[in-house]
Amino acid sequence: MSASHLRFGDFVLDVARYELARNARPIKLERIPMELLVLLVDRRGQLVTRKEILETLWGKDVFLDADNSINTAISKLRLALKDDAEAPAFIKTVPGKGYRFICSIAVLPDAEDAIEAPPEKLPAPRDAAYLDTTTMKTEAAANNERRRSWALIVAGGAILAAVLAGWGWRDSIRRAIGFGPPPVIRSLAVLPLENLTGDPAEEYFADGMTDVLTTDLAAAGSLRVVSRTSVMHFKGTRKSVQQIAKELGVDGIVEGSVMRSGNRVRITSQVIYAPSDEHLWAKSYEREMNDVVALQGEVAQAIAAEVRATLTPAQLTRLGISATTNPGAYDAYLRGRYYWNQRTPAGAKKSIEAFEESIEKDPKFAAAYAGLADAYNFCNFLGVLAPKESAPKARVAAAKALELDPQLADAHAALGLVLSHYDFDFPGAQREFLRAIELNPNYSTAHLFYSGAYLTPMGRHQEAIAEMKKALELDPLSLSLNNIMGKTYHWAGDYERSEAQFKHTIELDPTFPLAHFFYASLLEDTERFEDAIRERQRGALLLGASIQEAEAEAEGFLRAYQSRGTRGYWERRLEGTLQDEKVAGTQYYEALAVAGAYARAGDKERAFQWIEKSYQNREGQAITLLRWLPDFKSLHTDPRFADLLARMGLPN
């Protein structure tokens, strides 16, 4: 053991091991209260000001909520020592100034024996309020010359505190007393920043700041950063940091708050090593709104440095770049991302309006153009706009974003989607997807696009599955990604893993409608029609159908199947598809869905007519998967099928 033990009252403090025991029983104490105890004991009997505590434990120039942080640490320390603030035996408060450690302290002569010895065998504490260095040296030498005296640490403590500040002091002190360096974090999740304004209308701002901070940290390729979709599951949760970290598969957690008042923004954040619930870093920043983008880069840079993430010089430079200095443009951009993340038709439309407003306020804001490209692409997915209306606009927006900032990963991914789904330019799409992944390996959407919009259409199923696994590592709780993972297995012909994945998705959230519909398609393909009918009924109810409507639909399918078998089932589906296509209204309805219904019902000619219509409409998100969609298996031997694949540049 490299340092003496100290006794005060019934307690023994092992400074070398950062351990506190009472009557030989260990007492759990978090790092900050433990460091505070060491500091107070080191300065025994002397006043330790609140400023000294703040600078020693958190570092200089830190603008966190100092009063609350210090009060919390003192309260935890008093609780461990069972100390009464009104009649203290250990820590006396000096109002308006700080604290003094008032209990007498004894250096235990034989540390190894002392820590194990029953309380009655311990030497009685001295009456002196503190021990001088000479006394400490003498006692340590007399009892065990092999041990370093506590005096050396005490003498060095004042010098270290004066010379080393903030985290440099912490790292040095940890090494000096044998506590080891701070833990290395290899995976991280940014929990939703708390909105401290008290105004629900400001939620978009807090969520947007969370999103941007996550994106900035994701630039560090040496660090795995979980996507915001999974993290948002824990907004407002009461789960512990350790529980959250376990569910997300990370060892580091960033949590904090944001408050906007007038034209000023304040961000407070802290980094926690989840396995031990150890707080590694905390800081608060305040800036004008026109400097908030650079501020977020500064926060991300500080966190990356704290967790020992590797950032290239180019990445460090990008974190310092202010994308816009226009507060109105940035505010509109955050609103756009907030609406886009809702993943609803109404949200997609609102996101377009917000991104366009952002661009109007700052025509050189590259991120706003990238957001607009994402919004138009998503309008295609949701059926809000036809591909011929949405894709060209997405292309223009993505190209403009890359003209302004060629390093934007999301803009490359958005452009790649247009090249794949609209132009059928698969080499170009692959180039853009790979560039997006190179720029931001933590961008789960880029892995998703590369898998579904390039690798699967090309028949490279195992690579597609591998990319989807990467996407899920970055966004493990995303319902959409989990659902598409099931589809990726299905397209690859791995029905067993596909079913397990759909069941997992439903287990994550039984109220997610698409999981039931996707699972139903697998059940149909394996001819478990009655199970498929039940899954479709569940999905219909979750989408808002009445119980009577859902039951009537299910009964119609069941009667058709029971009376006419498989053919009857598919004929009933064709009837429903044609009806859906007629009542789609303002929503775009995919021609390929009608083609699939005709193909399943055995009407090959009409199937090819609607396939051609889908091709002319540029329904790339569906038709590029034509070769692997179960609906069209019966058409594979027809020369027209091979001709269409060739026109799109896809393998047969």
C-alpha cells in the first residue's frame, strides 16, 4: 500500500485507494464527494472556499451551476459521514465562505493491520485539530519504513492544486495516489438535452440541439455514437444512466440541458462513465444566438477530448466552423429537423416549409439544403409526393448543399438516394453512399441507404445484411431500422432470421403498425395465411381502423382463403389493393403495389402493365427491389422481366 490511512471518528480513509470505511465496513462514495473529502482532510482545520472547491474538483473557467453542484457534493458527503449540518462533527459550514474539516485526524501506523482491525483495537484519535508534517513523517517511519508517508502527498497537494487546474489536476492526482487514469470511453449516447425554459413550444430547440451535438460527435470515427432515434426513447425517462447505457450498448453517456432567453443560449453538459456511474466532465457555456453553431462545435470538441476520441485535423476544423451566423436561419433549421424526425406526412410537409424559411434567411446555409433534400426524399417514402415531383427537388437541394460544403455526409447520402431510386445510376449511388459513410461512419442512415438502395438491388445480400447490422449498432432502438432488418433477411431468402427480427421489432413496440404488416408479408410468403390475416388485422387497428372495419376485412380474407384456398386469398388481396388505389386521394399510391397484387392473383399481363407504369413513374424505392420481392417470383422466367432489370442496370 502506497500511502497511510487516516482515521477520524469511526471512519478510516484510504487515500491511495480512494476508499472510505466505517468500523471496517466499506462505504460507497461517488468520485466527486470522495475528492471533496480528500481536499477537506488535506486542508484539515483550514477554511476551504467554495471557489477553491469549484476550481479543484471541476476546473477553472467552468460555468456550471456551481452552487447546486457543490451543495450536492457536500450533502452526499454528510450523508456518508452521518454528519448533521446543524451540529457537525466533521464538516462545518462557514456561511458565505466555504467549509472546514473540524474532526481530529490520526495517521494509522500500520495501514494493512488497521484497515482490518476491529474498531476497539484502533489507536485513539489525537486531540489536535490537525497533524503537522513532521509528526506524520515520524509515525510513518517508525511503524513502516516501506510505506510512503501521507505527508508527501499532503505537501504535494497544495503545489498540485496551485499548478494544475481542472482535468489536468484530476489526471495527475489520480496517478499520484494510485487511482489510475480516467476510464476510456469507446461508445457514447447523447441523451435528450433538457428544455429548461419551461415552455413546451421550445422543445424543438432542445431536441434540435441534441441532434446537432450528436452529429458533431459522430464525426469522430474512433467513437461509436448512438443515433438520436434510439436515444429519444429515453426522453423524460426515470431510468438510471446505467440502465440506459446497457439498453443502448454504450459505456459513455452525455446529458445536459439547454435554455434560451432572448438572444442568448446556455448549454450545460456532462460526461458520465456508465459502468461505474462516474462523472468525468461537466461544463456550461453561454453565447449569443448568432454564435450558437460554433458553440456546439466547441462543446463537441471538449467532449471528444474528454473521452479520448480521435479527431483528425480536418474534423477538428469542421467543428469550429460556424455554418450560419443568422439566428433566424438556425432556428428555422432546428424546427425543420424537429418536424422531419416526426416521420409523418404532416411533419414532412412542415419540415419543407421550415427548411425553405431557413434558406431564405441564409442562402449559404449548407445544412438547411441537406435537410430540404432529406425532407423531399422522405415525402416520396410517405407517399406525400410522387417521385417525379420530389426527387428532382431533392437532387437540386443536395447538390446545392454539397456545392456549399462538400463534406456534408447527409447531403451525399441524400444525393445517392436520388441517383439510385430516380436515375437508376447505381455506380453513382454507390459512390455517394460510400462517401457519406467515409465522412461520418456513425451516420446510420447512410448504412441503411447503402444496404437497401444499392447492395440489395445488386443482389449482394450478405453485404446488405452486414450494413444493416452496422446501422442497428448505431440506432438499436429504431423501429424502422429493426423492421427493415427483417425485410433485408426476407429479401435474402433467410425466412428464419426474418421472422425472428419481426418478432423482435414487435416486442420493442407492439403498437408499431408497419411491423405487423411486414411480418404479415413474410407469413404470406410461407403460406401461413390465417396468421397473416391476424397480423394485418392488428396493423389495421393500430392505423386507426375501427374494430368493425378491421374484423370485416379479416373475415373477408378468411372466407376467401377457406373457400378457394391460396388463389382465393390473393384474389381478395387484389380487390383490396384496387380499392385502396382508387381512394388514395391526394396521397401517391405506388403502381408497383397494384402490379404485385395482379402478379399474385395470376394475371401476368396486367402485372407487367403496372410494372411498366411503375418504371415510368420512377418508383425507385420499390421497383429497384423487383428481383427480390416475393410478389413477382412467378414472373422471373418471362423475358420482359429480364428486359426491365437490364433497363435499370440491375442483375437478373
